[in-house]
Amino acid sequence: MALVSTPIGSILVAQYQVGVSGTGGPITRQRSLSGIKASAVDQDIYDVATALFDLLDYPLLQVRRDDRIELVDEV
């Protein structure tokens, strides 16, 4: 039995700060953008996230790439 893994896409996840709590801690939210090609370069994904959040009033805290991979057991 051989396991075959095939990349099927990625999701860009951006975490950003929307304010400060009463105790002084950051209030954060995150947004996900799906439909990212599996072949997309990490730097390009990061550049897109920073460009999008430059248009908003909220500071970008973190950019994450979540890869989706299909696993098939070939008999």
C-alpha cells in the first residue's frame, strides 16, 4: 500500500487587532481567504495579505498559510 499526497490548495489566514480590552490586552480577529493555489509562493501570499490590510484601519498581527492536501491510499 502506498499513500499518495496531492496538494489541492491553501488558505490564507490573517490575524489582526481591532482594539484594546479594558485590561489593556489586544482584541484580535482573524479572516480566512480560501482558493489560494497550492503552487502559490509564500512571499506572494504574505505580500497580498499585507497589501489588503494596508487598506484597513486594523494592524496585521500574523499571516498564516494552511495547506490542504488530499491523501489517497493506492492499493
